[in-house]
Amino acid sequence: MVNEQRLLDDFFELIGIDSESKNEGQLAKHLTQKLKDLGFEVYIDDAGEAIGGETGNIIARLKGNDKNKPSMLFAAHMDTVSPGKGVKASVKDGKIVSDGTTILGADDKAGIAAVLEMARVLKEANACFGDIEAIFTIAEEGGLFGAKNLDYSKVQSKKGYILDSDGKPGTIVNQGPCQDKIAVTIKGISAHAGLKPEEGISAIQVASKAINNMKLLRIDEDTTANIGVIKGGTATNVVCDKVEILAEARSTSEDKLDAQSNHMKKCFEEAAKEYNTEADVTIERVYPAFKLEEDEPVVNLAKEKSSKLGLSPNLKATGGGSDTNIFNGNGISCVNLGVGMNKPHTLEENIEVKDLVDTTKLIIEIAKG
């Protein structure tokens, strides 16, 4: 049975440890001891060295007592966005909130707290379960860097659950998009804008032409695209000789994403050609798409256990990326579960105590198979 006070104590302890991206060292040290005390074997990989962080990902394994049940993975990320230092939280009207000067950190320490309590309850109840792997990643925010650099040779599970979605417990994210990052440098020629502007080529004008010809924002039901950052120019009396642009495109269809990214590239290159200059466009696939059908085992189990607990299973697609994309791309069949976090990445972030408890109850049932 979930010990609500113990779960809350764990959660408050976790959010009290600063762990903005690439600064998860203290939290990793804390969790390593917690996991060892619970009987997990703990390994920390070299992902931190690869990305310039304080620590690597935690890969922990708890030996099960039923050899007939497969190894199962539960994952959450240790890092938070900023402002995430010095979090001071309290419970108000059944919700856990910060004091309004920082984020709360339920994204994703709610997931970590649930996994710790799950392990305690399974052991206390002498429940039957297969091997459990707890993976706590670094630097998820801003690029999924921990999952991308995870030592997958140390992971045995072929199916699992990521605890990192908004939505009430019972929410099952079974589809997510792939994303391209598009970086553009447009070359111009500088000239005095008042004396001899005709000798210059305005990189800003080229960029404007390209963007005006581009399909952006909502492309179709599967695809979105956005120009996010534009940098260029030094003064009003100088024809701009360089513009740098950062953009993105996302789609649940890789074919549609390829088409959209290539469309954007073509717009930049054609505008540059029209003005007799150049546009250097690079496209990087940030993460792959994933889609698990409703009848796949990992989805079915989450639905079945959600129904058992009266949590109203709800399958949905998301427009955002998470570690779920990377784990699926590495051959581990995963869905992302809603843990009840509200308004993540804002000073109004909160989570209901009941949702934290229900999330824990759900993964306990899932772990029992």
C-alpha cells in the first residue's frame, strides 16, 4: 500500500535538491544512495562526460522474484528547467506548489518519487514481479541529451514506461513526432545604407523573401513548423551582410517531416539565388517519431491497470519530444505516462497530491504485470 506521507517526503526532498540541466550531480548522489538502500544495483554511465555535465545517467536494477516475468523499465529525468534553484514548496488545497519564484520541479521529480515508492511497496508487500530497471536521465530539457547518450548496453528491458507527461494518471502517450532542427546562415554584402545602398545585398531582405514564401506553423494534422530565432544586422545605416536563423519542423510522419524541412530549405536557397547570394542550410534530425498501436503489450498493460484502478485510460498523441522518442528509437518499446503535472516550465507549476499517489499506484500494478 502506498504510504502517502513517505511519498510526499521523498518528493519534497527531491525538489529541494537543485538540478538544473547538466547540474544534476548532487541529485544523482542522493538517488544512488536511495536506490542502493532499496536493494538496487546502481551504475552511472559516461553521458555526463559526453555533454559536459556533472554526472551521467543512473541505470539501476532491482532483482525480481518471478523469473517468468520479463524485465521492465521505469524512467524519469533528473534535470529541471530554470529558474529551478532554491525551490520552496508547500501543499495548498491538495496541490503542491512552489512559492512562485521558481518552478516546482514536478517535471520530472514526480516521476522519480513514484518509482522510489513503487520499489518500497513491492518489497514490503512481497509482491511477485520481474526485474525492474530504474533509469534516471540527465539533461532531458532542451535536447534529450541524457537519453541520447545513455549506455544502452547496460539496459536489459525491452519494454517500459516513461513517467514524464502532463495529463492525469491514466493518460498514455503512445505517439510522438520526430523533429528537425534547421540552422540557416544567409550571406549578404555590407554597404552604407545612405550613400551607396545599391552596392549591398541585404541578408535581412533575402530572409524576409524566403520566410514570406514558406508554409509555417500548422501545416496539417501531423506537421508543424516554426521560425524561432533571427539574428542579424549591426546598425540602421549598414546594409546587413549576414543573418542567422534557427527554425524547426515536427511531424508524426517522417515522410511529411522530410518534405517540410526540404521545402523550408528550398525557400531559403531560392531566395538567396534571386538576390545573387548564398544561403547555407543544415537540417538535423533531433529525435525520431514513435507510435505504438493500441493492441501492443506495453499499451495494453497500461490500459488494463489504469482501468483496474478506475483511472480512465486515455490514449493520446503529443506534439512534443521526450525520452520516450529516444528509448523507442533504441529498440525499447515505451509509452509516456501522465503523472498529473500542471503548467510545467512555469512559475505556476503544480501537482495534486492525489495524482502523485495515483501515479505510484499505477506503476506498482504495472510492475506486477
